[in-house]
Amino acid sequence: MAGAAEPAGVRENRAMAVNRHDYFSDTDPRAFEVMIESLRAKTPEERMALAFELTSRALRASEAGVRMLYPNADEHEVKMRAAARRYDRETMIRAFGWDPAEHP
């Protein structure tokens, strides 16, 4: 159904669904609309690249936070502690062989 026009109200409903979340409560509604229009204008490949870039930045920010708390941690420990912020203990043990409880 690529290229098909959206039924009346779909665009408005989609925008309302995004606005229901409080993520952008401090954003001027006009600026928010510009941001949404900018995202809609991107190709799927551009949106995917943006998602990967944002994910990469979030991971680097998490690792930077770990480095501040554990300045003597080596790179492996930084990666494990950052991962432990995202995954539960059982997943950390199963996926990485690293138990956060053993590294307070």
C-alpha cells in the first residue's frame, strides 16, 4: 500500500498518539510539529540511520556515566556495567557470563 493516501484523520490521530506521551511536554507545539514533519520527510533508510545514531549516543552516555562512577574500571568492566543498566541480572549472566551482584 506504499504511496497510498492516508485516510482522513489518520495523520491527526498519529500526532495525537505521539502527543499523549509526556516526553515533549517542554517543547513548543510548533517546534514539535516541525520535528515530526522532518522525521516524516526522511526515507526509511534515513530514519533507521537516525535510530542507530541515537542508540549509539545513548550507549556512549551510559558508558561515560559508568566511567565517572568507576574511574579505575577497564574497558570490559565499563561495557559490562553499562550493559547491566539495560539488562536484568539473569540476562547478564546468561548472555555475558558476568554477574552484576559480584561487582558492586
